[in-house]
Amino acid sequence: MKRIYTRTGDKGMTGIHGGERVFKDDIRIEANGCIDELNAVIGIVRSFLPLGHEWQSLLFSIQKNMMVVMSHVATPSTIRGGNPNILPDDLCSFCEEAMDTLMEQMEDNVFFILPGGTPVSAQLQFARTVARRAERRLWTLHKQDPLPEIILRFINRLSDLFFVMARYEMQQQNWTEEKWQSFAYKRKKEE
């Protein structure tokens, strides 16, 4: 019988790409843990959607790209050139095109809104917040060991995309957004 457990991490250490062992609370592990959590939340969103839903392929592609991103985050910059997983050049444009398509069909938003609404919308808002946390952890790692900048931009775009998707879902389900207050810069223009 093959066992899933190895016992190699029982003392708080884990391996990264290249064989080096680091503490489990190392910033590289923390950053990848946030991305892993985000990938799991996307899986939850997908589980709420019918198999033929237009977002299934979009979210599936994002999940696959996140696995590639995680492999690069797990690889120290000194050996990253040997990573066989290729970062797609269109990571950010892929997200931007998806957002633009959705935004063309939506009303402009001038308010901060409270996360929630439908189960899909609420999970997308949760994905947005996990993406923001992942982005913060990635920037901390980037200061110590530079990451490919496309990774930093991609995670930033993902949080924006999930926000837009959450709003779009609310609109599609005729669910009223709960507004908090108008954006400060828009209030100043109106005064």
C-alpha cells in the first residue's frame, strides 16, 4: 500500500523546488499557501456552477495557470530558469479581456458594496480577498527573492476579475447590491 504521508514535515520543515528545505512558515510557503487556498476557493465557485456554465472554462484555465504560478513561487530565483513550467505571456490580458467583456454588460458602480449576495457572488468575493492576501504575501517574498513580475500583476488582476464576476453574478440573478457609501473620489466630483 502506498501512503500519502511522508513524516518529513513533522518537525516544521518542507521542501521547495530544487530540494532545499525551509520552515513551513517561510514567506515562500506562506505565499504559495495563499495561492493554494485561492485555487481551492475557485474550485468551490466552480462546484456551484452548472457544468456547461460559461465560466467553467475560464475558471479552469485560471486554476491551471495558478498551478504554474505556484511552481515558480516555490522555485528560488537562482534556479528558476530550470523550471519546466512555462508562465503564459497572456496571464494578465486573459483576465483583462474577461473583465472587459463582463463590464460591457454591467451598470457602472459608484459605491463600495458589501460582499455577499448569491452563493456564487459571496464565494467570488471571498476569492477576491484571498487573492489580495496572496498578493501581499507575494510582494513580501518579492522583496527577499524577486519573482517574475507577471506573477504579481496576474494575482492583482485576479482580485479585480473576481470582484467584477461577483457583481455580474448579482446582476444576472437580479440581486440588489448592498451599498455602503459612494467612492470618495466620486463624492468630491459631485460636490
